[in-house]
Amino acid sequence: MSPGERRSEALGYLRGAADRAKRRGYIPFPPAFVIAPEGEGGPPPLARLIQGGRGGKVRLRLYLCITMMATKEPFDLRRPPGPNGWTQMLGLDPRTGPRRVASNLTWLADNKLIDLQPQWGRPSAITLMSATGDGGVYTQPREEGRYVGMPVEFWTRGWLLQLSPTATALLFALRDALGGHSEPQYIHTAKRERYGLSSDTWTKGRKELEAQGLLTVKREPQGDFYDFTRLRNAYQLNLERLDDSPSWS
């Protein structure tokens, strides 16, 4: 099967998973998954997910899919895909995909983002745990007030498959940082640091999001009317772009 055929198959699985979960609108994620609390030095869970071998691609996509699919308390998947099923849903190479899926599910469990419960004769059940990675019980982000919402089209139109882990992480970070603002916004350095993304990661992710038409970055003057010597980046997301397919590569 060619990469294009694997992608088409994966899109079918992703759309089917969203339909079965009755997902519409935005998939909510708690802010603590994306941004570290003020005064804490460690990176938030999202930044940890993209660290390590191959940029954390498989474990990030697994986690985002599990969160999209587990809709009702106790936020679990009693009949989840097996390693081969996840391989198809994520468009992975069938020769190496099952092993990568198994090792990354173990990573998510070891890092207390999910709990795996063995089941006789079928894949282990998966239960979401607190998105902070502290081992606590998962709670519906909407019930906690503010949340970071990602349109379901991120999954069903294939953006999950196309965007790199760095671009995906930056997209979530900008969703949190910009909130509901429609005008370009500056993000203060102190807040940027709380996302746990290096300058290199931020730059690479920014370029990719711009190339895909998801992000516009404008240079705006910093200071009062008489001080135009300093310019700073102002960010503006174009989430309507998610309604269409990405530029595949």
C-alpha cells in the first residue's frame, strides 16, 4: 500500500472514530495540558510528549486520538483499536507501526497520562488520567471552566496526520495564548516560556503553520506613538483553514 493509500485509509478510520464518539464542534483540553502553572519550572505534558525519539509523533497522535474518542465518564475505551488498528488509524508503516504503537502506549501509561487495563482476548482497555500527568482522575475540561478547544476537523480532515509534532504543539499553545481574540496578539516572553517549547521548536512550528495557512504573524510596533524602533511578533490563527484538507507532503 502506498503512503497516499495509507493516508486515505487513516482518514476513514479517524472520521469513523469521531462519528462513533458523536464528536462535534471543539474537543476540549485542560489548559494545564498545554501550559505550565506560573512559577513551576518543568514543562507541561504537551511539551513532554514531543520530546525524545522521532519528536514524539506516535505518542502525541495516540494521546490526541484517545482524548477525542473517550467522551463519557470514566473517559475510557473498553474496546480500543489494537496495535494494528492504531497503525491504520495513524497511517503508519504496517511493518513497524504495531511495535511503535505498543511502546508509545506504554510510555503514556508510564507517564500517568493513561491507564492500561489488560483484558482477556482483546487489547487492553484505556482510561484517560489527569491531563496534568499527576496520576489523578481525568475530569471533563468543560466542567473546569476555561479549556483549550481544538475543532474536530483537526482529526477528521487529516491535520493530525500532516502536521509535525512541533507544529501541532504550537497550534495548541497558540489556541491557549490567543483565547478568543480575532485580532493579532503579542505573546509575552514569560508566558511563551511556560509552554516549554524551545525557540527552535517555536520557529519551526511557526513556519509550518504559516505555510499551511493556519497562522499569520505580523510585525507590530512596541511602545508608544513616539517609539517605533522596536517591533514584535503578533500572532493570528486562521482556524477556518481546518475545515479544508491540509497541503499534503
